[in-house]
Amino acid sequence: MSQAWNGVMGYIIYGKWVFRASGLREGRPLLRYSLTQVLLWFLNWSIISIGVSAGINRNLTALLGVPILAVISYAIQKILDLLAKMKLSVIVPCYNEVETIETLIAAVRKAPINELELVVVDDGSTDGSRDLLRILDQSNHSDLRIIFHDRNQGKGAALRTGFLAATGDICIVQDADLEYDPQEFPIVIGPILEGKADVVFGSRFQGGRPHRVVYFWHRMGNAFLTLLSNMFTDLNLSDMETCYKAFRREVIQKIQIRENRFGFEPEVTAKVAKMNLRIYEVGISYYGRTYGEGKKIGWRDGFRAIYCILKYNLMPR
């Protein structure tokens, strides 16, 4: 009871500060304000508990904790405001994904992003994906733009087209095969929103998120290619081949992408490393699929990746 009373007194004393930091006065949604305050009360209880266990007076701990909570509240609101103001362009290369493309588009639309545009590039599909996308293209959704290649050129070519068409502040790559979860967009673009990063890699091999167990030799190949890339770029990435790469739009549109297939991954990694950008890596989940489920990358792409690592790291800018 006394702990709750101390918390109330602290909010009365520092109420104006917390009120201003939470942003209610500026007309932000009441639900956001309420959820933020619930989080702050929980943190307040945690701070008091830690202080008491350390032998600090309960009253003093409660009062000292409120400024800390106000700063945390301010940081939370700033991130939420940036998320609301910045537009995310999701670039989806699509080739023969009729079984998943419609589900993927619906999943992207449900992502916790306020302003989003979806740029789907059909790369000459022959399995019905193209016809399905033409139907979706006639649905007059303002957030969806579909571009059609006359013939199959490869993932890198589709991404090149998509990046050039993007209008958002941030661009992120999203494969059409449901191996990556759009609900994790805020995790991947978070360092960019906070002003800390220009490029973010979403690593399948970091953090405690779900990771489907699939092919051992694919994992070994990934580790080798990432190690080889790191040796030339002097980066310490754990997953160079990941799909989830996010860029400030002005960064990716400055890069001339030459690779038409899966060589895009080592090429863009080498080029961003040479640009002296702020590069971050965050842990993501991964729901890998088997070749029976439609996986396309093969051993030939691995040898091409080695060639690309050497080519784009050793050649002049």
C-alpha cells in the first residue's frame, strides 16, 4: 500500500513532466497514453523493488524513479511518433509464388506500421501468380503497386525495379514465400527510426526468436559465405544472406545493383560497407521452407555468391 502511495505522490510531484512526456496534451491517442502509463507503473514498481532490495529508502527510490520513467516515456513516444510519420516501402520480388503471394500481401498489410506502401515486382511468373496479381492490381488499393517484368530476370533484377519505384523513407526487402514475418518490421527498422542506423540486417541466427530447423549444409554454407564476406568488408555480420535488409531510401537508391539473381545479397553488402554507413543487425525469426515447398536457391547460387564477394569487394567503387 505504501509503495502505491509513494508512486502516486511521485506522479503528483513530477506530474507535469510525465504528462508532457507522454504526449496526451499534444492530442495523441488516449489508448496509447493509457498503455504507456501501464508500462510506466510496472517499471516504477520494478525500480522501487530494486531500490529497496539494495537498501535504499523506499520514499527516496520512488521519487528518484519518476524522472527515469519520464525519460523512458519520452523515448517511447518519440519512437511511436517516428513510426507514425515515416513511410515504409516493402519491396516484394515474386516469381512463381501463386500459393503464397496473396497471403503474404495480406500479412504485410497487417504489419504494425502506420504508413506503408507495398511494391510487388512479378518477375515473369508462369504458375498463375501473374494472373492473380493482375486481379489484385485492379482492386484500387492505394497502398499496393504491382510491376510486371516481361520475362524472368532474377531476384536482384526484381529488387532493382522495386527500389527505383519506392517512395517511402525506408525500404525493406520481403520475400513472397512466407519465410519471414512482417510483424517484425518494427524490429528491423527500429535502429533507423531511432536515428542510429542507415542499414539494418535482420539476422536469422541471433536472438531467441523461433527458427525452423531445416538444412544443415545450407546453414554451413551461410556461415561460410558470411565469414568470407566479413573478411573483405571488415563487418561482423552473422547473416549476410538474410532476406530482411532495410535501408534508408536515399541509400539504396544510390546503389547501382548489377546482380540479377541471388548475388544481390553479397553485392549490396559489399557496397554498403564501402559507403561508410551505420550498419546494424537485429535478431529475427525464420520459418524456412523445403525444396518440396518451393525453395529456389541452389548450390550454383552459392558459387555465384563467392564470385560476387570477391568481385564487389575487390573492384573499385
